[in-house]
Amino acid sequence: MKLFSFSLLSISFVLVGFSLLNLNEVNTRKIIQQKAKPVFECGKFQTNEYSQQLNNRLSDYMDRSVKQGVKASEDEHGIKQNIRSGKLVLVTPSTGFELDAFHYSYPVLTPYAKKILSEIGQAFHDSLQFTPLANTRILVTSMTRTHHSVSKLVRHNRTAVKKSPHLNGNTFDFSFSRFVSNESLSACETQYLQELSAAILLKFKQDCKLWATFERHEECLHVVTRMGK
């Protein structure tokens, strides 16, 4: 009987030992993971640090953007014709960006402009991958317009112009104040995202892939894709 009790006691000590060992391993892994987690500095950028450098004017690119894009469409019928001919392609939400509700434009771009938009979205996604803001997306608010939609927009927006690069299928706008996120964003985080998106556009601008303008009053980043110097 004493031998049996001693055996049970020994087995109990062994089981407790294994439990403590497993618990220590779990705690150790947690500590390692916590140490490896990067610190997010949402105050990394100064206000308008990069966005103020996005200052292209219409006269800088209008003639070239017309030549590099498609002929302006009068209405939706023209948009559909350009899609059938392959001059314009449909754009859907993808890595790094979502589409807003378009009231005065159509979610279509030239194949080259779509490629540049995809590259911008990927760069934005990659920049946030190991931060608490991972999977936050840029919000695209406008793409290709027609003469008909521009005429309607001008009646509602005093800053809109009838000779718009949006007519040529190689232009899109990002919201500067709104981002798509699964969590509510603090003012510091929003500013970080604003300047991050502007910094990415500035790099693309320096690589002669686009012209860009920070439209302060409209709270948007206006992007016209560019093919070469």
C-alpha cells in the first residue's frame, strides 16, 4: 500500500513538472513575441512634410496628359466604347486601396494608369505591413470623367475645371482625410497615413511615373500618371 501511494506521488510530481515546463515555454514565447513586436511611431512625419511637395499645376502636365491618355468621352456610351476597344479597363478594389462611391466619374483607367495605381496601393500596403495599421487602405474618390459628368460636377464644385485630365483616363484622386480601416483612427495615426501616402506619391513623382497635387481645399491627392520624362 505504501509502495502504491509512493508511486502515485511520484507520478503527480512528474505531471506537475511537465505542466510547469509547458507553461514556462508558453510564457517565454509570449515574451519573445512581445519583444519582437515593432514600436509604431505615428508621429514620425511632420504635418504636410511631404504633401506640400506635391504641387504640380495644370499647366505642368495638361498637354502631355491629353496625348498620353484616351480621347475624352462625351458620355457613358463613349466610356463603354473605350472599354470594348481595350483603351480603358475596369478598376476594382485591390491591395492597398478601396473605391469610394463615384458620383461624377467611372471606375475605369487606361491600362498604364491602372498599373501605377496598383503599384501605389502595393507600396502603401507594404509600408504598413508590420504596424498596428496593417491592412489600412487608401480611398480612391475619383477616376475617369466624361464631358457630361464634368458639366454636372462644375455646377456643384467651384474648383472643378471643364478642361480636366480626368477626361483622358489616366487620372485619379485619393482622399487625404479618409482612410479605410478596421479600427477607428486617432488624429496622430491619420496624419501618419496622410504623409505616408504623400511620401509614396512623391517617390513615384521623382521616378517620372506621375504628376501629383495636394488639393488642400478638396482634401485630396490629385494624381495624373506619367509615361517617361
